[in-house]
Amino acid sequence: MSKYAVLDLEMCTVPRKNKRAKRINEIIEIGAVLLDEKFDIIGEFKTYVSPDEGVVDSYIYRLTGISQQDLEGAPSIREALEMLVAWLPEDAVVITWSVSDERQIRKETERKGIEGLCSFLEGFIDCQADFSAKLNTEKIYNLTEALIIADIEYDEDIHDALVDA
């Protein structure tokens, strides 16, 4: 019996040391919903994550509603991922809206020397790519556009990791 874990992340930007440096993000919130084989929600997971270097600036605050104070005392990325892995059933297939969340987890754990916590991403499903394929288009839709096209009512609190999941 397969279960599906729909995963979403919210991130903040790490200030650049110089103008030519590549922009780096850090995860500040992880949200997931667990679905059974009938796609009914059977569980929820949400945690804030304390960034090592990133700062919640006014843009991120307006976008997500997450403040720097919300992250005080939050678990580190290692602790948050350990909590997520402990919550996930072994047979769960992870679904993300795009490859960006999967890449963020892999890049951030690699950059921070965190090993052994990404195996849950093996075989993940990129729902955004599947959505475009179903519409037989190369256009990449954002989540809001896809919900409108699919005539799905959605919570206006978009950019909350649990709501988005």
C-alpha cells in the first residue's frame, strides 16, 4: 500500500559576500501532507527551520508571513530533516510541485555536510512537470496558475509550506 507525501519548502536568501557570488537560499519552513492510496489526507507535518546564515528580509516576510522571531529556537536543517524522515512512512513516494524543492534539500545538505538524510527523495515525483505534460505543453505553470486551470479552490495563504503542500 503506497502513500504519497506532498512536500513544500519556504526559503530565505543568504546575503552575498560579493556581487558575483551565486545566490544561496536556506530552508526556513518544511510542510508536508501524507496521502493514502485514495489521495485522502492522513497526516500533516510542519516545522520552521533555523537558518545558519540566511535572514528573513521584508520581502520574505511579506511573501510567507514568517518572521525572524518565528525561527528563534526552531530546529536546525539537520534536526528538521531527521524529524521529517522519522514522520515519513518507508513506502511513501515524495511529491513536490517542482524540482526546486528537491534540489534545495540536496544542495543545502551537501553544502552543510549533512549526509544520509536525502534517501527519501529517491524516485520523487515532479508534479509541475507532470501537470505540463498532461496539458501537452512546454509551459511551466506556477502553483497558483495550475490551481486555477484545474478549477481547484485554494487557501489564499499561499507560500505557507503546509498550505502549499
